Amino acid sequence: MTGAPQVFDLSEVDADAPEVVLAWVERLRAAAARGPVIVRECPQMLAHTLYKSALLGDAIVLESVRAEEAYG
């Protein structure tokens, strides 16, 4: 099933905890099974996990990744 992409704006998502990242990976993987997915303002840890899991490509596209500040 293809059509208009599903857009996820994650600008307000706090994905510092591994369990949150894994939950979002599963949610985005399930959404991609239904059609193309665009992710906006993706947290860096989630973007890295999607990349390492080989989930980025035609099904899941990162439109932008947040530039998160280091802890200080």
C-alpha cells in the first residue's frame, strides 16, 4: 500500500532513554509497513538507531535531525 507519506514530527519527543528509542523504532517500522514515512526533527539517538538498524531508505526518510546540545 502506497500513497501520501505518513509524517511524524518528533520535535517534542524526548528520546534519551533506550526504551523510548526502541518504542519509536517499532512504531516507525510498523508505519513503514503501511507506506512511506517521513520523520521531522528526529532525535539524534533515534536517527542513529534507525541508521544502524538499516531502516532508512525508501520506507523511512529523515527530513531533519535535531542538533541536540551536549550535557554540560
